[in-house]
Amino acid sequence: MLTAACAARPPVVAPPQPSIDVEAQIRRGCYRCLESAFEAASTSRANERAFEVAVLLAARSKELGLPHAPWLERALALLPPDAGWGVYVDIVTAQPIDPLSGDRDVLREDQERRRRPEALEAWRESLRTGPGSAMVNAYLDLVVACRPQLFQVREDAVAAVLTQFGGVPLLQYRAGLCGGNAAGQLALARDSDPEFDDTELELGRRALQDRVRPDVAAGLDHLRTARAAFPESPAIPMLIADVRQNNEEWTEALAEYEAALLLVPTHQAALLGRTISLSNLDRHDEALTSASTLLELGSPFIGEARYWRAWNLYRLDRVAAARADADLAKTLMANPPLFVLSGLIEWREQRMESADREFQRAIEMDFGQCDAAFYLGSVRVERRLLPESLSAFLHALQCFELSVVTRRAAIEKLSATPEDAALNARQIASHQRAIVVAEKRRGEAAQNVAAIRQATAGPGPR
């Protein structure tokens, strides 16, 4: 009876899966939409359509700082044999990668082609008669036309695409990336579809980097959404890390740089940020290891790596090694902090005239180098140059006073700004810590000024 009952049971039939409209998904344009379009086109053996979508996904991956090589490999595997299709791969292969997405050696690929506007114009001409669909041709045309070399034609190219495809989210997004008059198209693409999180990275970047009114709170909100949607992109934690570093939130910055390094272990900008964060957290041995890794990679940050290695060696009292790295750093770059460090090393080694010159160079490069002025005054006291020392300490006194005033004004502005309360609190705390140090140094400078004036006043009237 049990056997009969089992035999009589009707087979379970899975409900039919709804078919995916490839064209509609491409038109929607979001990254997940394009992934589903590729899967559907591949399943239906629509090879030319699958090729086009793979090209779009390679382009979008570069724009979002995601790994793009797998999509380029798929596109090459699906490359149709007919003439005219190869230019689609050429365009995306030469498309710049998000500058925060990874290894600087990778970012320098295909530099020669990027510098040739005639090649870019030839690509645009090929797209006008290319075998691809009109929407994909328009997307790739904007990829080319919005390159810096063709800035004179950018607005016309964007206007032409929006006239033909106004309201298509795929092309609203790409037009918005071009900036200029079309910058608002990004928000339109985002509002068109709850899945269109592709816009959040660029919207966050623009909010943070607005030259007139940067909005840190809004920028971080956009980046949090972008991170949830695209956790494989190192560009997103890099942007967040730079915000934290600018606010001197070293622990938070370190966590973000290390998140980027988990994705790209040779991410040189992340390694530099990690080195700076560790240095300011007084984790000197770890900072030395991080700086040494940058040097081993032969990165474009060799000068900065030498400086930070010297900085940490000095604080570990390894003065001779610090001297060697600081000297090498000076052959690669010149900035006030480097000359301040070099002056401290010279001072420690009792080369007083050389220390004097280094601190003076730092001040000449940046009049707001308060510490350099303070150290210069101290060195000149040891050199028994009291009038010159007085001048340096007066400079330091005024510099620290201005620093306190400026930071108090920043605190007042932050306290009155209706931004994210937690973010404001962290920035205010950073300013308050700096004020404590500046006020202490200001007091020391004032004491030195008074002492030098008393020493140089001579005997008074009897």
C-alpha cells in the first residue's frame, strides 16, 4: 500500500522561470541588470548580444573600480568574426581605470594610445557605422568622447546621445559620468531604478571633492551605499580612508586602507595611507614594514616612502638610518615636512648650521610651519644667535596663535552645521587635540620670547 501511494504521487514540476528581456535589461543599465542580460543572452546563444553586454560590463567594471579582466576575457571569447567588432574591445581595453582601483603599474597600461586623440576620433568614426546596437554604440562613443583629450567635443557628444536616447538609464549614467552640463543625469539614472546603485560611487566622490561646498556627510552616505552594492571595489574604501585621514582619524583610516589592501595587496596608494596611519598611531615597526614594502614595489611613492621610513626610524632613535632615508627622499621630492625632519636629524647630530638651514627652508616653503619656526628658534639659542632666535620664536608665537584661532573657527562652523553628528564630533575632537598642542607650544614660545628679551635688554637705569 505504501508503495502504491508513493507511485501515485504526481511528480513535482518546478514553476517556469520568467524569461529575461535582454533589451530591457540593457536599457535599465544597472550592473546587476547587465549581468542578468549577459546570462540570458549566453543561454539563448545570442553570441553577438552576449559579446556586447560583456563589453558593457568590462567598461562598467572599470568605472566602478571592479575587476574588469574577466569581462574582457569573455568578450574576447565571444568576439564575432565579422569586421568592425574588434574596435569595441580596443575601446574598452584602453578605457582608463578608476584611479583608486589598484596597482599604479596597472593604471599606466596603454598610456601611448591614451595620448593619441587621432586614434580616439577614429574609434568614434568606426562606431558610427559599427555593427553593434545603437545603445551600445552610444555608450562606447561617450566612453571615448569624454576622455580628457577630446574635451572640446564632449558636450556635443553628450547632447547628441541624450537627444537620441533621453530617458534611457544606461545612457543617463554614462552621460552623467562625463560631467559638465550632464552631471545631473547621474541622479536621474539612480532614481530610475532601486537597483541602480552604480551611481553612488561617483556621487559620493563629487560630494566630497566639490570645490565650492564639499558635503562630507552626504559623500560618506553615498559611499556606504556603493560599498554595500560593490564590496569588490577598492576605490570605495580608499575614498572613505582619505576622508578619515584628512580628519586625522587614524584608527578609522587604517581600517579602510587595510580593507583596500585585502582586495589589492599591491595597492600602492593604500600602502602609503596605511604607512601614514600607522606612523601617527606610533606603531613604528609596522609603519617601517609598510614603507619598506612600498620601496620594494618600486612605486611612484618612493619619495614619500623614504620620508615616512626616516620619520619612524628617527622616533625609534635610529638616527643614522633615518639620515640615510631622509637624504634619499630629498633627491626625489621637496616639501616642508621633509626639511623639518631633516633639520631635527641634523640637530640631533649637533650639526647646528645645517639644522638651521633645513628649518629655514621649511619656513620659506610654507610660512605656516609653526614647529619649524619653534625649532629654528631653539637651534639659534644653542648657536648663541639671540636676536635671530627672538625673530624665529616671535614667528612661532604668531603662527601657533593663528592655528588656534583657525581651528576654533572650524569648530564653531562644525557645531553650527546640520551634518552628520558623529562625523562632526570626530572632526571637532581632532581640532581640539590640535588646539591643546598648539596652545602648549604657544606658551613655550612666549616664555622663550620673554627670556630672550630679558637677556638682551642689558642693565637698566640705576
